[in-house]
Amino acid sequence: MVDKICDYLTNKIKKQMPDVNEERAEVINYGIHLIVGEIPKTFIFIAIAALLGVLKEFFITILVIFPYRTFSGGFHLKTHIGCILCTSLMYCGTAYISQFHLFGNNAKYVLIFLVWIFGIIMCRLYAPADTENVPILRKKDRLIKRRLSYIVLTITLIIGGIVNNYVIYNIIILGTFIQSITISRLAYKLTNNQYGYEIYLKEENNVNLV
């Protein structure tokens, strides 16, 4: 249903703007997908969080994960249902689990250190983890995003070590750990995703061979 709406709107724009070629039409279609697809999903996530009684924690989880995800990247599910399920587990699930007193103070610092080491390794290997639809091809852009991933990850976990509210530091520990997993090659394989820049490099090598 969403795909049909987006295709219809894209075709209407193409008719009204004849100078729009197929490449620009694909970009427009992708942008419309983000608007039409994401707005309803946002209300669904809010509704799930409200039903679980973790609406405040849900928004805190977004504030924790989103900056790190912005720079480190991560896989995207290719169906709306898959995206809703995965995102609900990632944000609503983290918010719900974090209500429980999972870690003592001593365990907290150990886990923060381990999650930081794991995140740094993942970022070094895979960040920024781009997608087929939105590849990050310029080496300078990739280097900047990787460095910002290190910085945001480190600052986020330092905050987790400072705060005494166990719900917040649970969200920080779980959220950053899960986000680090989403950029891994294993996560991409399990979700049938590919790194956008790798596809570009393969195509470029094939052209050079020809």
C-alpha cells in the first residue's frame, strides 16, 4: 500500500516536472517513502511504548541511540512489517527491559568498559555502515563519520558511568551495545543487507576489468 502511494506521488511529480529524469525520480521516490512510511511507523512505536508503560523511557532510548546511529549507520529492514518489528524490539524493548535493576554499580562500570571496547572494534571495522539505497562513497565523509562514531560512543558511555539512575544507564548500556551489533557484517547478512560502498567498489572493479 505504501509503495503504491509513493509510486503514484512520484509519477505525479514527474508529469508536472518533465525535466525530472529517472535518477532524480528514484531520489524523489526514496524521499517520499521516508515521509509516507516513517510517520505512521512513528505513531505505532509511540503506541507500543505507551501500552508497555515506558513512553518516557522510549524517548530517552531514542535520545541515546539516535546520535550514535546517525554516524555509525546500521542495517535497514526491507519491508515495513520487518522494520516495525525490529525497531520496536530495539527501542521499545530496550526501554522496557531497562526498567529492571539489571546491574549493580560495580558491574555497571565493567559492562560499560566492555561495551565501549566492543563498540570501538565494530566502528573500526564497519562504521559508517551504509546501505544500498544511501551509500557513503567519499573517503573523507567515511573517515569523518567513523571518528564521530568513536566520539559519540565514548561520550554516551561516559554519561552512563556518571548517572546514578539505573534506568538511564541500563538504556545507555543496552542501547549502545545493540546499535553496535546493527553495523556488523553478521547483522547485515542475517537481514539480507549489503554495505553500499562495497557494492559500488565491486561495480567499479567490474567496469575496470572490462
